[in-house]
Amino acid sequence: MNTEHRWTRITHASNIPPREGRAVKAGNVELAIFNLNGRFHTIENSCPHRGGPLCDGIVTGTSVVCPLHGRHFDLLSGMPVRAAESACLAVFPTMVEDGVVLVDLSAARRAA
Amino acid sequence: MNRIVVVGNGMAGVACIENILKRSGDFDITVFGDETHPNYNRIMLSLVLAGEKQASDIVLNDVDWYRDNRIHARLGVAIDSIDRETRTVIDAQGRVTPYDRLILATGSSAFIPPIPGVDKDNVHVFRTLDDTRALMAKARKGLKAAVIGGGLLGLEAARGLQVRGCDVTVIHLAPTLMERQLDATGGEYLKRRIESLGIRVMLPRQTAALCGNGHVQGLRFADGEELDAELVVIAAGIRPNADLARRAGLRVNRGVIVNDYLETSDPRIFAVGECTEHNGQTFGLVAPLFEQARVLAAAITGEAARAFSAPNPAARLKIMGVDIFSAGSIDEAEPGVEVVRYEDASLGAYKKLFLKDNRLSGMILVGDVADEDTYMEWMRTGADLSSLRRQILFPPPATDTGLEIADMPDSETICGCNGVRKGDIIKAVHAHNITTLAQLKERTRASTSCGSCSGLCQKLLRAVAPDFSEETKTTLCSCVPFSYERLREIVRGQKLKSVEEVLTVYGNRKGCEVCKPALSYMLDMLWCGDHDEDRSARFINDRVHANIQKDGTFSVVPRMRGGVTSPDELRRIADVADKYNVPLVKVTGSQRIDLLGIKKADLPDVWRDLGMPSGQAYAKGVRMVKTCVGSEFCRFGVQDSTNTGIELERRLENLFTPHKFKMGVVGCPRNCAEATVKDLGLVGQDGSWQVVVGGAAGKSVRKADLLVTVESTEEALEAGELFFQYYRENGNYLERSYDFVERVGIEKIRKETVYAPEEEKRNLLDRLRRSQALAHDAWLERDRPVNPTQFVHIEPLEKVGEPQLV
């Protein structure tokens, strides 16, 4: 990972309830930020299958289940949990500082 | 020469009698027990304390058993002395009973450490049914309880008291819990798990005194620290009851000394169970006692006697949700012992296997006991594990389970607790046509004590019984592997009030999209709102009270009771459609109007502008009542279906159900509103109503079953309510009423709803009313969102650029 991050201040951490996600628009891309009991993770908000809003999915452990057709993605890596499923999602470095969620929009990574 | 007297009516004594009876009917047997209860399963006392079993559930031999086997049972009679000269025992009333062979099965007592103050009131031990009852009588919410002893029994007592609402602290002398069965790491994992249940653990602590004036008020430790306690349970180990033997002049050390055939120093007197000492070893677990009982019975009936050797120790902590299993030798320092271990702190899982010459000699399993059967099998057979070394921590499941069974000789013991061998089970299966595990338990006793062989018994049944039927109780999912019924009991009994709590205590802590909504429903149904509602555990539809569509927008269906609306409502709906550019306005099959393509952020405003309640068209809950015109206008109508439908909808609206719940009310048998294919339908006839349930016209088509025919409208509504609440309480999540009716059977449903005793009916209705009083229109959250971002898209705090992929 880069040593120098370009953090963008997104929102107060308290705006994202534990084990839920919220969408945020960044340019033409919609991101979904999740609160895993105090640890925050950011992924693209669009399921590669049919574009479902992943921010509305149920969180299970460290993954999220798409509300439309149940595709299942790991929030840390962006990879599908079931190997046979579709493509990977981009993940964005995310941290919390002084109660504010920071996302590095310049350093999205997509596995494979 | 055939009079046998048994002193002690506990598990060891009665096991001897049972084993003797199996071999010979020639004996005249008398048994003395100082407890007044028939023989019960002492191992299960902690389950009685925890409220998981009733005292009557743990009786092993009821009064009929003694009578049927012509055993003279003298219960509540203690034996004072033995006269070895005259071969008689003398009881507390001075009565003399002669014997030819005497079996001492006097058991053990709780060891009470010599601490000042142990004689104070509210200081208890936990050994007998009476002890258990005394604890149950005293335990109450908020009572400060201290348990001295962090072994198996102490921990089980602590959990039992905690489940009953006490504020419990466990005090243990050693630096880790259950140090006889676990190593330090395993003990630490156990401690964390126990603490996560809300029990305080203090170790190492030496109790110096119990304080208080008459009643115990607290403990003082050796270092001067103090702890408040209104109830103290001492579970610091057991002492063999060897006094009677000692007074009779038998050889006694810590316990009554026995040889390999369970003979004491007097060849006419035998001893068995926790009162004995064999090769310097005393006993506290059940498996060796049963083995002793078998050896003793063989010796006493003159069968070619085999020598007793203590089986491998195996211990399991019986606290639901805390998986601890330990077996074999767990001494790492033993020469030639290799250790293989695995741990995952976040899962709370720890496994440690002890190998000697590539054979499994012991194991510690904490938090993950899934492979226990395989390991026990390896240990029992002494399997050479050289080729399996890479898979030893996560052994692959057997591909042919029948093979494992076929490989096993008939003499192989299946149930170590009750000494049931493979051959016994096969004989019983054929002789009694056994097809279920429950029948097998009843016939053979297999799997009735610790239950660890139930998996093996199932496999055996599957392989042997021609008509084996698995007792399929659908488990919720692998995250919380309990049946719905059991889970409802757990949630109710243990007063669990949040999904996270259930998942933490009884599940894998993570949960999934299947169990989280199911548990959410269960909590809502059981606690009627008196619980922590966790929106993160619910499907998006139930977080924002609208139905998500393929493009991520939502559909909005306001409630239109009975399909009856007004010009005013229609105008508002039209205005909303204009104002929010609603792409599609559609009349649904449920006599309502659907506004499709609404953005999440607009939902609160749309609801406000509509000024109508939620139609719950998104929820696993009460949808609507479809009605026909009825007697008010229709020339054929014989009942007022519209107003009855509106009233039915009012009584049930806003409630959740296991799956969606649709209703219909029609004013005559022409059935224009299709009431006979609804979850609940009222079909009007001249002077009466038919109440029908379990109909469907979706994925399945099913004509509803007649629940009951009644005369008045009020009776019809009440019958509908009874069925509704019964389904709410007994339906599995995502089970539609038509599957529910087929699973349970309409006769049973009738018996437990409309034909139930008045009191039960009233209770069902009371619970429904209570839920209804706490339910509310979900769309009121437009003004009181559960969190500030429930409906909004987050606006970044600063300007953001186009994201870049690296």
C-alpha cells in the first residue's frame, strides 16, 4: 500500500450505523461505506451482477450480501465469496480520524 | 446365596442392578437410597438448574421399573452400619437386612474446604436434586451469587444461576479454568467465552472466609480483597463417601479400595462408583462407573470375569453455546508425546491434539467440537495417523459413512455411558422395529446420558434400520444450528433480546442473510417490541419500509383497508405521482395502488404527502384483506364483507409474520375476492361464516382448509385471529401458511386454536393484543428516523474528485 495517502473527508462515522452501509457519490462513481463494528471499509456500490446497491445489503462477518440477488462479496478484498460468482469490486483505503471517515479515492484496488 | 443388597440408589448402584438383571434373574435384590427420589441422571442436574430440563425429565428409573423388576427399593433410608459377621446391614431405624453379596455404591459428597463461615445461611453445594431445587428457589433477578470452583460443575452451576437472572462471579483457586481437562491456553479461551456470557471470573483467588451475620454477605480472599455475595455455591470437588466401609473395617484410603473385579477387602462385599479407589485413582465422571458396573455384574453372576481398567477420561462442559470437550491424556510433558494445535482467537476456537507413535492419545477442543466424533473414533481404534497428518486438524468428512459402521465389530461399545454395544443396537432395531433415534434411546438407553454418541447412533440407524427416518427438525442455518422450536425456547428462556446476543451466545457471531432476518422476526414475535431492534439484521425492505426494485429504487403501496378508498386519497395519490415524477402507477392484485420507482431519499416525503399508513407490501408481515362488495351493495351478498374485511385488517395490520400474510373476505360463496386461496379467508354464507386457512395462489396453488364454521362475525374474526397468532408463534421463518398447515396438520391446528381450552385461546389472543398494542405504522419513521441517515445518501464533507484505480 502507498505510504502517502490522499484522504478525502467523507462523513461523520456516527452517520453509518454498525453493520450497515451507506452510499456516497464520488464523481460518476457511487461508493458504499460499511461500518464493521468500528472498522470502516469502502467498496464500489454497484454489484457486478446486475448493478444492485450493495450499501443496502445485509452484512455477515466481513462480507455483504447484495439485496437484489444475493451475490456475496468480501468487504476487505472486494472478491466474491463464492468462487463461481462474478467479477471483483474495487476497494478503497478507508480510515477514521477524529470521528470522521476518510477515504483515499486515488488508490482503489481491484483484485484480479 | 442369592440375596444382593445395594447401598446407594444413584447411577452407579442402579447401573450394577441393571447389568445384573441383564445377565441373570436369579437374584433377590434390595436397594437402599438415602435420597427419596428414584434414580435420576445426576449429570443432567445443571440442565435442570438452567431450566433446560424439568426434574421429571432426568429420571432414569421410575417407580414402575423397580416394581417390574421385583427390586425392593428402600428410598429415603440410610444405612448405618454393616455387620460382616452376620452378613447384615443395619439401617438408620435399626432394621436389619441380610445379604449374601453386598454392593457399596455410596457415591461421593461435595468437598467443603475448611473456610470459616461455610456454615452460614445461603451457602450451598450442588450435588443432588434437592440441592438443585434449593438453588432454584433462591435464585432471582439481580441476586449476587458467587460460585467457588471453576471446574465443570462450578461453571455449569454459574451458568444455571445466571440464566435465572443472578449476577454471578466464579472464583477459582487455580490460574486457569477447568485445569484438569484443559491446558492454560484452552482455559484462557474458556474464560473469555464464559465472560462473554456475562459471568465474572476471578482467578487465581483463594477464599479466606465467608462473611456475614447469619446469612452470607460476601467473601474475603487471602489477599484481603472482598466480594459481595448473597448466595454462595461451593463446587470445589468431591470426596468419596467411604465412612460406612471404614466403620465396617474394610480397607479404605481416599475411597473404598477395590481390586480389578471391584471386590473390597471382604470378598462378599463389592464397591462401585465414586466411593471407590482403584489403583490409587478415584472417579468423578460417569463412563468409568458404567464400566465398573459391567465388570462387577459379570463377577457377581459368575460370568468369566474381565478386569476393570479405567477407560479414557472424556469430559464435556454442558453449557449451551460453550463447546468444550476434552478426552484422553493431555500431558504434554509425557515422553514421546507430540502436539498439534490450531487456534483462531476471533472465532474463539482452539484445538490441541496429543499424538503418541502417530496415534491420537488425547485432545482438547474449545469452541469447535465438530470433529469430536472422528477424533474419538481415531483414539478408540488407535488408528495410525501417519498418512493423515496434514489433515489432522480438519479431517475430511467420511465419504462412506456406512463403511465406518460396517468396519466396527458387534462388540464395539457405542454408548460409553450406558454400555450399549453395536450388537445390542442392531438386535434392538430388528426386535422392536426401531426407526428413530428417540425409539432407540427408549429401548436401549444409548445416547441418553451425555449424548455424545448420538451422531454415531444416527449413523448406525441409517445403516441398519430399513425404515430409518431422520427426525428432521429444520435447523435455522449453520450460523445458529438449532431447530426453530429450540431457538424459540432459548430466546424465551434465556431472555435474549437482540440478534447479536443470540448470535454471540448460540451462534457463530457473524450470522448471515438467512438467519439474521429470521432471528429479527423471532425476537419481535416473542418480545413484542420489548427488545433491541437491530435494523442491520433486517432486509433493506424492512429498514426503509418499501420494496426494493431491480434498479435500486423502491415501490410504495399505502394501506387501503379492504380495498376501499376515497376521492380524497385518490387525489393525494395522483398529486404524489405528479410531484415525484413517479414512473409507474399500478393497481395491484391486492386491490391497492402501487407507486413504483421512488428514490430512497424521497420515501419520507412521499409518505408524508400521501398521509396514509404503510401497506406493508414489502414485509414478511400482514399484507391486506381483499374484499368483495358484499351485502351492502351486491344483490347476492349475504354477509357484510367490506366492513368485516376492514375490521380484520385493522386488528392485524402492522404485525410481522413468518412470511407474507394475505387475507380475503367474501360476502357469499361465489368467492369474488378469492378468499379460498388466501392465507386466511372468511367466506360468508347465509347466517354463518366459514373460516378457511392455508390457501395459496402464487408459486403454489392450494385451496384453503376449513378451520371452522361460526355464526357471528365476531366469532369469525376471533377464529381468524387465533389462527393468525398460532401461525406467528409456531411457523418457521419464510414458511408460508400453506406449508405450515401441511406440516402441522389442520386437525392439530384446530385442536390448538378454535377447539383449544378457553384459557389457551385467551392466552393466544392476549399475546396478539399485546403485540398489536406495541406495533405501529412503520411510515411514521418519516418524522422519527431510527438513525439520521436511514433514508439519505451521504454528502461528502469536502469536494471529491473522480476515483482512480491503481
